[in-house]
Amino acid sequence: MSQLRQFIRSNSSVLCQAALVLSCLLHGGTPGQTQEEDLTDPVIAYNKSVSAIQLRNWGEALKLTNGVIAEHGNGAMKRFGPVFGHFYFLKGLALLGNDQAKESIEAFKTCYETYSNEILSTGTDDEIKGLLPNLFRNAALVQWANAEMKTEQYVAAKDLFEKVLVVGKDDSKVNLIHVGVNLGRCYLKAGDLKKGYEFMSRPLGNTNLSDGLRETIYMIIAEDWTPEVEFPEVLEFLQTYSEVVDNDPFIERYDRNDRFQYLAQLALQKQDPVRALAWYERIVNPRLLLPEYEQRFESLKNRPVPEELGAKKAEVLNELSKQLNDLEQGYIQTLNGVGSSHFMLQNFPGSYVAFSQLSDQAGKSHPERPVFLHNAVVSAAQIEKWKEAYQYGKQFLDEFPEHDLKPAVARVLVELLFLREEYDEAFRVSGEVRQDMTAGEAIRDVPDFVYGASAFHLGEMETAETELSAYFQTYTEGERREMVHFFLGLTKVQLRKWEEAAGVFSEFLSTYPKSPLTPPVLYQAALSEFMIDRLEDAVAKVNRIHEEFPNHETAPPAWNLKGDIASTLEAPMEEIEFCYTNGRDGGIRFQQSDTTAYSLWQLLMLAVDNEQWDAAAQHYQQFQDDYADSDYRNDFLVAALPMLVEQGRADEGRQLLRDRVWENRTDPESATLSEMFGSYVDFLESNYENDFLQEQLREIQFERGTTPALRGWAMIALADSMEQAEADADTVNKIYYQLEAGFKSEEHSNYPAVRLARWITEVRKRPEEARGLYEYILENRPGTPNYDYCLVDVAQIQAQSDDPAVREEAMQKFAEVVSAIPNEELREKAVLGMARIRMQEKKYEEAIPHWEKYLENRSWSLSRPEANYSLASCYEQQGNLADALKIYVSVYANFPGHLDWSTRAYLRTAAITKGSGEDLKALQILQDMLKRMGHLDHPGVEKAKEVFGTWRVEYAAKVKSQENAK
Amino acid sequence: MSCRIPFFFPILVVIAAAPSSMVRADLATIYFKDGKTTTIELEGVDRARLLWKQSSSASEVNSTLRSEVDSVTFPTTETWRKAEDARESGRLEEALKLYGEVIADPVSNYFPFPGNFVSLAKERMLQCYRLQLDASKVAAQAKIVREEFFHLPPELKRVEPETAAWTAIADENWEGAITALETVEAPTAETYFLKARALEGLGKSDEAVTEYAGAYVLNFGGSILLTREALRRSSQLVFELGDPEKTAELQAQVKLYRDLYGKGKLWEGAPEQLATLADGEIKALGEAESEMTKPKEPADKMSGPVISGSATVATLPAQEDRDFLLVEELPDRVFLIGGREDKETITMSGGVAKEAESFVFDGTGGQVSVGSADLRKLFMQIRMQFETEETTSHLIHCRYDNLGGFSVYLKEGELLMDWAPREKAATTSVIGKVEPGVLTNLMIILRTDGRRETTVGRARIEDEVPEGGLEIVQGTPVVFGNAEKTMANEELPPFKGRVHHFSFVSADNGLVAVEETTTRFGKKVHLLPPPPEAEGE
């Protein structure tokens, strides 16, 4: 029995009846008679086509329908009527099923247009006799529209769907809801957003429709409509309909994640972060599905399977493992998007949480880890989570030293360190990171600034000067140029390059007239100008501060500076006092204790200088009441001493000085101990008897709680005091012996150690022992007071060595002094030392530059006769007798009293003269010498007498011989 | 402890009075204390013992002491499933009500083993209260759950740090809350929220703002209540801090609150300035450094029209104009009619997952059990729509111990059926051919007179089995997918492929079968438009 007839048997619809009639007409028989062999038979072909379609055998269905159409298509309308359109409908379905949507259009169109049922109502009875209606006409129209839609011909599809709504409204086979949805989508695709949304949102709001259909509609609107409309409209849609997708179980929601992810990323790309977050809110957190997938994984893992299924099990486990990984990656991708959205919204707490989590959790091998770390650093910096920003920045630099983002991270990191005042780290890290960058690149701008400015804060002024100057030259449009300009000026100030500092600050003021740094720049400029005696310029700047920025914190110190200038200009006392008084009051107002303390110190000195003891006492009291801990306390105390003495309070002053000494007794390297001990001894010397002084010093030596350092100071002072009192050498030496016994360098200040060392060298004649004391200081206390003296003293000891290597060490120490120590006294000793070593070694050529250097510096007077004589000796050794003679003559002419050198100079002058054959002149020189110095007891004089006697005898013999020859 | 006592007795009665009770022949997973796990057929539950079989075909009943078991995943009940679904979907009030129903029905839901639904429901209620951010209810429920520890799986036998923090917060013990959270290794949105609440309580507003950010950022797609509350509190704190440099941050937060979580409004009592701020335009900062490439359209983005059905449906008259439904038009793609219970119980186990309306078998031994069939009936109809990837595998299986049953399987492309009436040897017949990768419609009808009609696609084979049916009185599930062995004791690979539809109808005769099917779905049901052979019975 054919399917067509089976179909008819089980249905009573019009369609079935029509098919039955078709069958009867075609075959002229009754239902039940079939010719299954003839595939061009319409009934057989029809039934087989339907069957093939039901089994998705599209090729078969197409073959069958094409066969019938080819066989019967011509004149089919007349012969069979509109019902023949059914074959075109089936053909269209087969083509659609076979993914030939474009080709299916013609079939559906033919079914609908060619096989219209109109003839059945307009034709005569004869014409319509035996003809049957096309019952798939509206269905064909729907499929035609579907096919147009599938081929993205949305306008054409839209027209067709609109038509369906009219012609198919009473056709139960037409699913008007789906038609409406598709029509809505066509409107959207064709650009009619309003109409499209209207058509789509109506069924979306219909809770009678299936969840699946509503979800489909929601997603269509989301994907096709929302990207095209303004966010407020989208928002309304989301607020109204999102529960359609939000309340599904996680697993179903997860299926939509990729699509919402896409919409969110699209929004981010269009700089619309709120919209992006709206879509991210629809995404189910993939981590919520982890338990489900993990359970699947564990379940399979634990399930025993037959051996032959082992490979398959492994394969599925692998797939599940991949899915688990996909879940994690999905989470990371989403969190990345959420973090980016908050970043764009400048909601940095949000972006910080996202990127810090990603940095912590995404794993070190995640391809976007550098981005996560970078964003974490930037976000953390924005919310002032400095520690975290630093940590993530460090991780970045450690893990991705070659990454493109390194400069950006480094930039944030180094600036962060700088802002945190971690200058050591800022200096180190900026130094490292900029090595990979080219100077002048924009990205190196901040690291270069931080490097230079950190060097400034670390007191590395030479480096700071070099770096900041380089920045200034390199980055003509630099981001931190203004700050660099400022720091460069400060560096010059620190280096006491006042002239340059004044220039830098002056340029700053003209380049950045509205800079917020103007008040401090004015102050620093004024200070610099004050130091180079451009007092009027300095006053002008200070006045600007007081006129333009009276409430700026720079105003009080500027008053102090103005007081200093007035003082220098020897202005009337009232004027100076006015300035410091303002400085004092301003300092109190701004709670600048240093400024106030300085003002009080200056006011005190002013009062003392002018013997206004009551006023001085007032300042003294104010200082002691409120600023007793100020950095100026020691200077202040020293300045107050005359007032205290004057007011009969010398003991108070003495006690205070002693207290200060005592306070600092535990730190042998303390400069304050050195200064205050000196002041204490001076005060005792000036205001008390020597016995009292010595008693006080002994007290300090033996007082409970005293320290070796303090004891050392006291003993040296006691020895000095005794020397001044002309005590015998043994008594003084006894003190030094006591000091030397058990002397531990680390427990003593440099000064007592140096004094002891000199005593050991000079009195005990044991320079090598003394060297140990010096070397402790040289090795352990560079930069402390008296260090430089040690250097020179040791070099001088080494210079006496017979070992050339030791002498070379001495040369190096002297050279260090010459190049690095600004103390002229020591520099003179150093140059002299170097020259002497070379002389001792008879390296005359090398000695010459040292002697010349010595002689060039006219203020050096320690050994000018020696220097001249030695230089002449060098010339003489080189055969330059003319220059040698000139200098020898100058020595005995200019330094006749320096017998060691003047006598030698005479003798060498005479010898050279004699050597040139001028015997008489040589004798005259010696005669001149003996005339001047003959009465003096000096080996040189004795030598001259001896030589003169010898030469005179020789000369007489020679003259006699010549006369005889004549 | 006191609440457990009344529950024991009825269970014992049920087990004793009805050995083939509800839990019989249902799959459960036992987690042993030694770390092993096994999925078994649960036979019964006693106070101290679990009775089970390795499979439905096994005859040996094992007994496991409670002391050997960590926990059991029991076959779920409908109320439980609904409650879980409601909770997962965020319908918390509904979920709480349903969990209440579970607790109130210990006969169905309580077994004296860790993993029973009554104890689990109490724990789930705690989770619901946490999701509702109701500190006082969390604190109260935490006490109840604490008393259930004995009956909870090991992973739930602990007071989670978040629960402890909620309890502390209920007492305004802010420091205590922070201390409780210190042990959290992987903080969640809730953890952040709780820490923020505690910090806020301590007056540490700045720190609280960052912690609230953790809550609303990490909670994407999660409970709106948590996100909304975190944003509200954070915004309020930032506003109170009054830092003008945080204006952009504040604006972002109030805008997000209003637009995404507040349905266009700020919270009641929100300062007017915040409403103004939310109205203002946000100028997005340049994108965060990101290597997110240009978005790619997702592969599953819908294209083409929304259609009403398959091409098969398209060739049919409208539903109103016919008296049958195709299986693709059914609300339930898997069903059992004429079974031992009112409605079928469907249990998936092993390597099978549900995708849309279909079951996907990965070939590692997944099976779907549909219970419980009545094998006493003389008329049986099995329908299946599937695609296989293999030519040899198990397909359908139904047996009761070693008494008898039937199995359908593939062997080198041929479809075979073993038929084993009670205590009789199985007879094996080739009943059709199946091609891999092709959608296959299979229908097997066993008539009262012993005729067996098999339709594979349009191909039909008619043969006979011994008259009188299987004669098995016990109920047992019909399983599709994997099986242990065929009825003829042959071991085959598990099924790999997709099943779109499966149904089993048993009745006294064909007419009753049609009648019962029609009663359930309103119309007759066909795999394909109408197979006339189904008529007339």
C-alpha cells in the first residue's frame, strides 16, 4: 500500500483528500492501486519524495521530484491543476535540506506563483473539472521567504513574510509566530530597526510561548538589534526581557556565553564599557560549572572499563580535561573583559581586582599574563595600592624582561618607587630598565627623570647633575621637564654651584611663569643669588614671594633669607630683626619648626651682637621652651653663651654644653660630639681657670657611664691644656701613653686617634704603629671628620718607605687628596708629597709637573724654597742649566733665610758657573754667599767655606800658571 | 540529633515491607572512605548498611557498612531536582520552599547516610540565605547545619569561612568576620563582600571600597542581589569619602548600579548628587592595555530563519489538522508509558551528556536508564531515533537479574535483538540494518500474539518471538546506551553517537498502548508520518 494512501487513511484533512483525489485522477483507479515501479508516476513519486524527505534523503527526493516535473510539468496546470505545485514544494524542501537555499527559491516561487488556486474560483466548470487545489501554497511562500532569508536577501524575504501575514493568516499550517519573528529579523537586517524590534519583542513578551523560542528571539535581538541602537534602548530591552535568559540553569546559560562574550567585546571595541558590562552580566561564570565537569571527569576516571575501551576512555578524559580548561579560559577571558570595562570607566578598584586576580590565577604560562600584570600595575597605582603595584611591576620585569610592555610597566613602577620615596630602589630599577631603551625615546622619559631625581634624593649630586642635565638636553618636550628643571636647580644648589643654580632657576621662572613650583623656585633662586652676592636680585625674588604668595609655605623661610641678605648688606638692625621676626611668626603659623628655630637663632645672635641681653634671653627662652630639640639647638646654645655669661649664667651654659657632649658620647663618629666637645673646652678655657678645666676633663674621663670616645677627647684636651701650661713632656707623654694602652680604634673619634697617631709618629718615632690607627679610619670611616688628614698622614708615612710599592701607595693617596679633597692645606701637602717621592726616586722628569703645580698655586707657602730648588735640580739633571741657574738664583735671592735651600742653591749656582769655565765668577758667587751667610752656623755654609777655599787655591794656581805661560 | 530519630523507623519499614521500593534499581554512586568510587544499582538502605548490586544483571547483593562510606549520591527525587533548579536559577524563595518540602518528607528524601536529601536540603537552605545576604538567617541556619554534620558528605562537614563571617557579621563582630575569612584560599565574590562589610563596620572605608569592587567584579553573571548591594555600599562610601579625585570612580559605580542593577533607579534614599552623577555622561578612558583582538563572531551565532519544524513536519498538515504528533513535536523526547510508576524516572550515568534535546554518548559506557518498565505486559513498543558512529555496539537493554529480558544491539551494521522470556534461553534475531552517521528511526513492536515488527527507516521486518511475553513481574528500567552484556551474554562496545528520542510503551495490547499514549500527549505519537502498521491494534 502506498504511503499516499496510508496517509489518506490516517488523515481526514483537506490535504489528504486532495492527495487522494490527485491519486485517483492520475491513475483513474481507486485508492490502493499503486504502480511502485514507475517513478515518474506522480503518486509514487510523491509518496516516495515525502518518504525520502522524512529520512533526510535529499538527493533521492530531488531526483524524484525533478523526474515528475520533467515528465509532467508541461501543461500540468491544465491537466492536474494547482495541486501539481506540491512537487515544486517538495523539490524546494529537498533543495533546502541539501543546503541549496538559493536554488530552492525558484521551486517555492513556482509552487506559489505558477500553481495558484485562483483558477479554481475563476475558471469555468469545464476548466476546473478534475483540478485540485495547491494546499502548500502558503507553506511554499513561507519557505520561499525562509530561503531568501537564508541567502541573506532580507528585503526580499521581508516582502514575502509580510505577504504571508496577509495571505496565510487563516492557514493553520502557517506558524504566524515564527513568521512574525522572521519578519522582525528581516526588518532588522534590512535596517528597519524600529519595526524589527516591534515584531520581535511582541512574542518575546509572550510568556505562553516556549522558553526555547523566547530565548531564540532574545538572542536575535541581542545580536542583530542591540549593536545598532543607542544604549538607553538596549537598557530597556535588557531590563524588560533578560530574565528570559538569566534564569536558566548554568549549563544552558553557558552555551550562550560565547555569544554574549562577542557582544561585550564589540561594545568594548566601541568604547562602550557600560554596555559591555551589561553583556558580561548575562554570562554565566564558567567556574560555576567546574564542579559539574569535574564530577564528570572524576566519574569517568574512576569507572572501570574493559581493556579495549581504555584508549577511548583516555580520549574522552582528554576531551573532558580540555573542556575543564576551556571553562577556566572562559573565566579568564570574561574577567579580562570585565576588568577592561571598569578600567575604561575609570573605576580602578574594579579593574584592580580583576587584573590582580588574573595576574594571580591565570598562570604564568598564560599568553596574556604580561597584559594582566601591566593592567594590575596601572590600576593599583591609580588607587594608591603602592605595595601591590610594586609587586606586580616587579613580577612583570622579572618574567618579561623583553616584552613590549616593559617600558610602560617600568615607567609606572619607577615613578611609583619615586613617589613612595624609595629612592634607592627607584634609582636602581630606573637605571636597569632604561638600559634597554634608547635615550630620547618617549618611553624612557620618566625612567630618566626618576634616575636623576632619585640620585638627587640619595645625595649623589654629581650623578644627579649629569643625569638631569642630560634629560634637559635630550627631552626638549619631555613629560617631566618642569620637574627636571626644578631638580636640576636644586642639585646645583646642593653642589654649591650658585651661579649655575641661579641661572637654572631664572630660566625656570621665565619658562614656567604659572608653575605651581614658582614659590620654591623663587626661594631657591634667591638663595643662590644671595650666595653669589647678587643681593638685589635675591631681594627682588624674596619680595615676589611675599607679595604674590604670602600664604605659601615658602614665605617664612623667605623672610629668614631676607634677614640673611639684610644682615649681609649691613642694614639697620631693626630691618634685619623685622625679617627674622616675620620668619619666626610665619614659621609658627605654618608649623615649620625648623624655620622658627632658625629665626630665633638669628634673632638671638642679633641681640647678642647688639648686647641686647634681655631680648637675647627672651629668644633663648622661647627656643628652649618650644624648639629645644631643633637641629639648631647646638648652634643656638653656642650663640647664647655670651648672653649666659653676661647674665651670670655661665655655669648654666657650661652644664648645657657638657650635657650635649654627654648626650653624644656613645657615637665616636658623631660630628656633634666633635663640635660640642670643642665648644665645651673653648668655653672652659675662656671662662674658667686652667685647673678647673683640667679637673672637668678628668671628671669626664672617670665619670660613670663615660665612653672610650669621650675619654679619648678628654685626654687629648687635657694633654693640650698641659702643653699650654708648659707642663714637662713626660707628664704630657704620660697621658698619651695612657691613651695608647688598650686603644681600640673603633671606640674612638677620628680626632683623638689622629692626634695619638701623630704622637706615636713624632714622639715615639714609630710611624708603622701609627699607620694602624690611620688605616682603621681610612678603611672604615670614609667621609668622616679628619678622614682626609689620615689620608695625608698615612701617605706621608708611606712616602718614607724604602719599598717602591709602598711609595706608590702613597702616591695614590696623595693623588686622591689632590683630586677629591677641597682642603687646600691637605692638597698642598699632597702635591709636595708626590714631588718629594719622585725626587727621592730620582725620577726628575716625573717630579717636574708636581713641583710646577706646587709653584703655580701661590697661596701654598709651606715649602716654596724647596719646591724652587727641587725644580731647578730637576732641570739641571735634565741638562737645562740655563733654567736651573735662574731658579737657583731666585732661591737664594728670595729665600735667603731658608738656609737648607738657599745655601744649596748658592753652591749649585757656583758649581754650574764653574762648570762652564767661569771660575772667577763661581768664586764671586761663593764670596757673595759667605758675605751674607758666613756668620751663620749651617752645614751649607761650612761646605761653602770649604769649597771656596779649595777653589780659591785652584784658581790662584791656575792664574799663576797662566802668568808663567805668558 | 533528635530530628534524626523519627526518620529511621519509616525507612526500615519501607525497606522491609517493599523490597522493590522506590530506591530499588536506581543508580547511585558510593564514595568509599578508602577513596574508591563506584556507581551501583541501589537495592536498599538501612540504618547502618547500604544494599546494592554492581549492575541490574548482577545477582549478588552487596552490603556496605556506613562506617565504610564517606557519602552516597542518591537517585534524585523530583522535588529535590526542582529545588536545585530553582536555587541555580536564582529563584531563592521558591528554592527555600522546595527544600522545606524535602525536609518535610523524610520518607522520600531521608536515608541514614551522608548525602541524604533532608540533610543536604538544610545545607542548601544555608546557601540560599547566604545568597540572600541575610546575616541573621545565615547565623541561625548555620547552627542547624552544624547539627547535621554527621549526615553530610565530607566536603560539607565544615563551617565555611564565609558562613563563619556571616555569623560574626550578624553579631556586628567585624574583627571576627575578618579573622574568619583569613583562611580563604580562593576568595569569591561573597568573600570580598563579607570582608568589605566587616571593613565598613570598622570604619575602614577606603579598604572596604576595594573589597566591594572584588564582590561586584567577580560576581559577573551571578546573584544580582550581591552585585547590587556591593555597588550600593561602595558608592555610598566613596560619596562619603568626598574625594574629588574619585568622581569618575563614583560616577561609574552609580551608573552601573542604576542601569544594570537598579532598573533605572538608584536605591531609596540615595543622595541627590549621586542621581545627578549617574545622569552625567561618562567619557570612557582609552582601553586598558589588552591583546583582545577584534571580536570574532561566535561560531554558534544564529543565522537564517526561525523555523517551525523539520522538513518532515513541513510536508505534513498543521497539527490541528492531524491526529498524531511526531516525536520531534513532543515536550518529552524520552518517555515510558505503562510502567510501574506514574511517571518515568530518567537517570543518566557515565559517558553521556545532554545537549539540547539529545543525548550524546561518548563511547566510554554511558547509559540512560528509564524506569521502571512493566515487563509483564504482552504488548511492547520500542521507539528510538538515533545516529550511531559505530557499526557494533550495545543499544537497548532491559533485564531483571538473570530472569530474562531483551537487548537490542548492533553488530557489523546489522541490528540484532535478543529475546529472553523468564528463565528461558535468549533467542537472537537479525531485525534490520543500520548505517553509521545516518539518522535512523527504529521501531520495534512486540504484539500479543508473538509477532515482532521491526521498522528501520522505511524498511520493515516481521518475525515472531515466543507468545506470552517476557513474563517478568518485577519492574526494571529500560536502558539505552551501554549494557554489560547482551541477553546472549555477548560483550560489545558501548554505544557511541546521539539519541534524539527513546520511548518504551508496554500495555495489554496495542489499542491500550495507543490510548495511553494519546491520553498523555493528546494525540497519537509517530516517529515518522503515520506508520500504518501501528494502527488497528
